[in-house]
Amino acid sequence: MWRWRYVSDRQLDGFRRYKYSAVDTNPLSVYIMQPIWNKIIKIVPLWIAPNLLTFSGFVMVLVTYFLISFYDWDYTASGTSPGRVPTWVWLFSAFTTFCAYALDSIDGKHARRTQSSTPLGELFDHGLDSWATSIFVLSFFSLCSGDKSGVSVYTMYIYLSIVLFNFMCSHWEKYITGVLFLPWGYDISQVVLIAAYLLTGVFGVEVWQKPFLFGYYIIDALVIMLIGFSLLLSLPQTLYNIHRAHIKKTLKNDSLYEGLLPLVSPLLLFILLTVWVFFSPGNILVKQPRLFLWMVGVAFSNVVCKVIICQMSSTQPELFHWFLFPLALVVYTAISGLLGWTEEVVLAVFTTAITAAHVHYGVCVGKQLSEHLNIYIFSLKKRVQE
């Protein structure tokens, strides 16, 4: 069951030749957070594998999400006063989010410190990041939804799509240029998310329901910042870096077809999901917002993981991701009315299936690469070759 070979022999050979290249120009990261991480890394025992730090951070992200979901499954808790989510949950979420942020930031440092940097470590890190990105956002929505001053489920879907698009841009940029320009939005979003949890824990959800400045709510400011970073910073920065690499003739993929290929499946995924959202006869997003948005994040993560593998192995991604075909069938039967009252059941089954498929994919790829590179995922020991 766990021996499926998702990575081709050609891709495995590409991983052998892979060299990591990244640039971090974010002032918040360089001048404030990096000095903090440099102090924290000193207390990490040298026998701990870097991937164990990465996975521990991801587990904390999941714990935060499921804990909040327990109290606010339908995204309505923050619309009540004083709110159904206990204060300790928000404070605990601030703590776990900081821990996850710290662990994700020091895993690479620890790998270099223990001389255990591998392509598997980078793939493991970025693969979990592709999933955690949506989970961070879904947890945040519980702070500011369910009230006239909050965000609607349709707005949540749009915000989530923007965030996922930004993440995709970073790895699309690396696919073309061969260099990962670390996005400014990551560090800023983590600091804002931790501050938001602390703010809610101290003042309650009411802080999101009162005008903050000139009649605008705090969530309005965050939305403006999100869209501003996406349209005025993230996307222009990506296009500029690609243009600069083109001028310098350092593009890894200078073919227009190959350059745009990684965007096809994410774009089709977004189109299919958007059609389902806005043409569902049963208003599926309104009835099952958490389930639907979770499914969006999982599907996106799997699509991006395949792009990351192709980028790291210098291979060409597939034109159509296989998730698109069952999703297209589900969307057609849903919007045509064939599913009727079973639409929510089908969503639950489909979400469970692709989540299981994504976990299976991750485990199998990890095992396949660990055997190919003769290393263990969660240990610094070398494998004994058979």
C-alpha cells in the first residue's frame, strides 16, 4: 500500500543533481526574525533530525485548526458575544502558531548545522508548507466570521484563493528561474496571525465587531493589506524576477509553453471549484464551509507538490492533474442537480478521498526519496544498503 512509486526514475535522477538556491530580502525576516531564530536554534539538540522539526511544526498547525474547529465548525462562533470559543483556545493558538512558525524557520538552519541538508528535506518542508498555508487561513477565519462586521463564506473562498495563488507564484517563479525568492508575505502573515490570536484572547471576539478607524473594522484593514501585498507586491515581484532572469539569460525554463505549464492545473482547479461554489443548487459553501474550504486546500497542496517535484528534479509537469477529472465529474453532477440532497454527502466522501490520497502521496514520495538518497526521514542515521 505504501510502496507506490509516484516519482519517476528520471525525477529521482534529477533530485541527485539538485542544488538549493534561495534569496530572502524581507526586512522583517532579515533584521528581526532571523536573529531570534539564530538564538533558538542553539537550544535544539544536534541528534534531532531537521525533518522532525518540520513535521512537529505542521502537527501544531493541525492541532490549532482542529481545536478551533471543535468549537466553531460552521464559522459562526465569533459572531456571538462574548463568543463560543474559550479564551484559552485563542491564547493556546497564538502559542502553537508561534511554535510552528519558529520550527518552520529553524529546520533549514538545523539541517546546515548538522550537515544533513538534502533535497528530501526541502521537499518535505515545502510540501507541508503547501498544505499548512490553507490551514493557517482556515483557522484565522474563525476570528472574524459570522457577523455583519465579519467576512462571508464567499469572501473566505476568495481570500483563500488569493493566498494560495501567492504561494503558487513563489514556486512557479522558482520553476522558471531556479531560485526561490522567499515571499515577504509569509513572515508578515505569521506575525499578524499570532497578534490576532493574542488580541482576541485578551479582548475577546468583540474586537473584530467594532469599528477600528474611520468606521472601518480591523478585518477591513487586513483585507486591504492582503490584496495590496498580492497585487502590488507579490505578483509584480514575481514577474520582475522572471523578467530579470530573462534579461540575464539565466532562465531555467525559457520556453513559453514550459513556463506556463505549471499554471494550467491550478487554474483549472480554481475554475472548477469556483463554478461549484457559485452554481451549486444547494449552496454547498454556505452549508459546509469548513469541509469545502478544507477540500480546496488539500487539492491545491497536491497540485503544487507535483510542481515542486518537477521544479526540483528539472522535469516537465503533467498538463492535467488527475484530481481534475473526478472533481469535474462531481462539479457537473452537483450543478446539474443530479446529486440533489446528496450533494453534502458527496462533498464529504470526495473530501475524505482526496485527503487520504494526498496523505498516501506524501508518505509514498517520502519513502521513495529516502530510499533513493539512502537516508531516513526522521533520523540522522544513514540507511544500511541491502
